[in-house]
Amino acid sequence: MACRRYFFTLTRHYSSLRASKSQSFHPLKSLTSHIPFLQRLPHTLSPTFDSPSFLFRNFSSRTKNPKNPKIIDDEYDDHDDNVEDDDEDEDDEEDDEEDYSSEEEVAVSNEPSKFSDRSYFAEDKIQEAADIGYKVIEPLQRSDRVFKPYEPAFAVVQVGSHQFKVSNGDCIYVEKLKYCEVNDKLILNKVLMAGSPTQTMIGRPILPDVAVNAVVEEHALDAKVIIFKKKRRKNYRRTKGHRQELTRLRITDIQGIEKPETPLAVKPAKTSAKKAEKVAVAA
Amino acid sequence: MTRVKRGYIARRRRKNSLTRNITQQKIRALVSAHRDRDRQKSDFRRLWITRINAVIPEKEVYYNYSKFIHDLYKRHLLLNHKILAQIAILNRNYIYMIYNEIIKNEDSKEYLEMI
């Protein structure tokens, strides 16, 4: 059990580190201590396992100031700059956020802030959601010869909380990815392991240099599942249908791992041609 | 108007006593599906654990699933059971490579502690 707890804290630490530099914890703590009333909601929710994602959303609501639109750029600045900017934001947003938190206190904590922010900084939201789902969107392109023939290399990729063992040309069904349209190219950058006949790479916990390219094929609903509840002899029966929203991705390429060159099909032809030439020369 | 033909009830009693109506069958089917969809998750996890446990002790004596998973967590590997089981079956050598990676660092750590 200690191991599981350790694993848990490891993933949490890792994802928080990956999402934002470790320094970001400090400005957040200073903020929460400064105005406990405001930050009561996400703070109570932070002990749950979604803490890194909540922290992220928290950050975005904090930086509503158009001076600092992009969170990720801020983290590369000094720690002091970050703290100063956030203090300025606090004063500006106090009134706005007080109204929010007074109206909708406990239940819908992060959602109103998310909806309110979506219109302002769509780029931020997209980047955050992409980091949570471990994908990055590239602009879609036509007339791109993306699909290569099969290569014997595989990679273990994590999307959301599911892991897939994936190789070139595979098709995977994934929980619906927002901010993604059909025929979009994605990069899945959380790769846990990659292997090929010549090379194996095991990530601790991820491999930073390996990237898996994928193309969004469609956003579809799963087959219908009927949820049926019954208590016998108590005259209680409920029926409900459910279709899960999925996204189908087709894996096009794995970059960052050595793939063996397989000219096996080509070699015999070449050698035979050479032999024919040699014979001709000799003769 | 029950039991118009006396033989109908008698036949049922004699032949197929384990019958249910179609409506009953449908209800039981739906309930089983709902219940087993939750069990499916734990069933598959058991299967993966069994498969991993079958493959692991081939390299070293007194090494089994529990120790393997403990070492995985120690070495900060986030592969989950489904993938491990798949790798264990399809690409057997990769499991051995993972095992070597884990063991290698453990030995170096022990050396450091001893020194």
C-alpha cells in the first residue's frame, strides 16, 4: 500500500512538474494564504487526485490579466516576476471573483471559471487541455502523404488515463479529445516505452525525445450500452441508455527511435541486377 | 381461463422445469450485463496479473509478480498492467529488458549503500 501511495504521489508530482515548473507551487500558496475566502473552493478539492489539473485551471483564472495571456511563457520568467504579476491580478479581479464564489459556492467550482475563461484565452485553454490529454495539435493539411507502410517499431503511449501499445498504421479509440477536429494531426508526447528490433528505450517515467504522430479520423459515439437497475420484489426498475463519445486516431509515425532499414524485398532484385551486370561486364 | 388443456401444465412440469419467460430472460440478461461490466475491469486485471506472474520468474529464482511491481514503482516506471501483460506475451524479450534495467540500478544502489 505504501508503494501505491508512493506511485500516486509520483504521478501527481510528475504531472505537476510536467505541466508547470515546480516554482509555480509557491506563487499559488502565497495567493491562497493572502485571500483564503477566494481560493477556498479549489483548495478543498486539491487533495483529490485531480490536483494538478485543478491547479492548472486555477492558474488560468488567476492570469485573466491581458498583460500575461500565456501561462506557459510566464513560467520561463523569474520567480519574482510571476509573484508580482499575480499580485496585480489579485487586486483587479477581487471584485469579480467574489461575486462568482458567493453565488455558486460548493458544487460547480471550477466549471464556471472554465466557461468564463474559454472565450478570453482560447489558446491557453487549448494548451492546458492538450497537456492534460498529452497531445499537441498541428494544423491540418491536405495532400500530405502521411501514411507509411508498416514498420516493426512500437511505442507505449498514454492518452488521458489509458495506455496503448501502438505501432505504425494502428487505429486506436480514445476518450473524446476536445479542441480536435477531423483530419487534424496530433503529436502524442507522453510515451512510456518504445521498442524496435534494433533498439529499446524505457522511459522513467516518460521518454522525452520520442513523439508519436497521429491523425484524427473521426469523432464518434460508442455502441449503446443499456444501464439497467433492478431491485427484486421492491417494484424498482430503471432503464437508461448510454453512448460514450470517442475519438478514433490513426497512428502514422513514431519519431525518435531507430528503425531497422528493411530493404529485404528490394535486395534480391538489386543483387540479381548486379549479377546480370557483372556477367555482362565479364563477358 | 387458465389451464384449458390439462396436458400443457403437466408437460411443463415433466419436461422443462427450468424455464423462464422471455421477458424474465431479458431482464436477467440486462442485469448481468450491468453487473459484469463493473466486474470486467477487475477480471481483466486479474488476468493480466496472472500472465505477468507467469512470465517473470523465468529469469531468476525467488522473483515474482509482487517483487516486480515493487521494483517498477521504485524505478519510476508508469507502465500499467495491461501493457505489461501484452508485452509479456507478444514481445517477451522486452520484459526481460525492463527487468534488467530494474535490477541493474538496484545493484548499483546496494553497492553505494554498502560503501
